[in-house]
Amino acid sequence: MNIHSKEFLYGLSEFFKIFADPTRLRILEVLINKPLCVNDISEKLNISQSAISHQLKYLRTSNLVKTEKVGKNVFYNISDNHIKIILEYGIEHLKEVI
């Protein structure tokens, strides 16, 4: 068995805390399918653009989403396949136990 350092486990704990917010989870869920701009996310979730931007900044600094600028628009997307897998497994697990 591999015992990780306290620092590593703290980082892992902080990583999973990111998923503890329903608004962030909703944002990640809509980004699973395709990149979207703040306005599109706001409309899909019926949440203010300000609130979406705030959560996207947090997700971006946590490396869960990445950005791509196309013209004047900034599109947000899931940063990598690991995040998609974590979300999909979480959704699949809940469907089995609920």
C-alpha cells in the first residue's frame, strides 16, 4: 500500500472540495459536451453572468477548465479527460444508488 504525504492528501482533499458546489457541478456538466462562452452557460443554467464568471474563475485557477479565445469571445471547456471521467463516474455512481 502506498502512503502519500500529508501535503499530497491535503491537495487531493482540496481538489475534491471543488466538486462540492452545485453551481460548479452544473457548469462542468454543461461543458462536458462542448465549449461554451459565459453568456451561453448563463442562459443554459439560468444563473447570472456574474455568478458564472466567478465560478469559472475558480474552476480555471483550479485547472478544471481551460479557455480559448475566438475573436472577441472566450470559450470555456473541461481542461482534460480526467475531469470528464470523474464527473461521469460520479453521475453513474449516483444513478446506481438513488
